[in-house]
Amino acid sequence: MPSDLIGFKVRKLHNLLGKQWIQLSNQYDLRLSPVQAGILVFIDEHTGLTQKSLAGLLGVDASTLSQALQPLLDRSLIQKKSDPFDRRKLQMVLSNEGQQLVEVIKKVFAERQKHLPGNLNLNELQTLHALLDKMIK
């Protein structure tokens, strides 16, 4: 019965992708969770966001994001800088080390895309993307 449920299958895929991430993360010595890696790439692509804005875009609450950000701050991969237009706000930016790591992460993400479970062809991947986008919006 559970194997007929979409949530069950999505969770199983999530677990497979998590195992794949651990292997690639170890191979490249990233020492990052997939969530942390994604946050670094997101900050790279949207530099200067406040923590509140970042949480909103990621669809998580501020306390959850804060827990994911702390190890990145501890490793000096990201920094909080004062917003030049509103000193009360802090913007999230990558450090130089964070920027270098993002380049490696992007390569790992590209490698990961080539080896997704199921050996999907390009048309199947496009369909999967479209279906996932439709479900999460």
C-alpha cells in the first residue's frame, strides 16, 4: 500500500539522492549537507538578500534557516553585512572561500545531474521537472 503513494516514492527518491550526495560530498571533501550546498549556490545567485528574504524564497521558517546557516557562518563561507541603505538589515554574502566552494559545488551538482536514479533521458527529465514544478507551486 505505501508503495502506491506519491509521498512514499518522493521520500524514497529523496533518500537515494541523499546517499548520492554523501558520496559526492565525500569525494570532493565538501563537508556540507545538500541543504547547505544549495543555500550557498542560492546566495551566490541572489547575493545581498536578508536572512528573512532568503527564508521566504526557500519556503522555510527563519529558525530552520538559521540552523542551516550557522555552520556556514562558522566556516566563514558566508558573511552578514550591513545593508548600505538600511543599517538595521543584514545581507547574506559569500566570502571568498565561499565563492570558491560554490564553483566546486556547481561541478558536483552537474555531475549529480548526469547520474540521477532511473537513467532518465532528456525528454523524461524535462517532463519530471515540469511535473515537479507544477506540484510545488
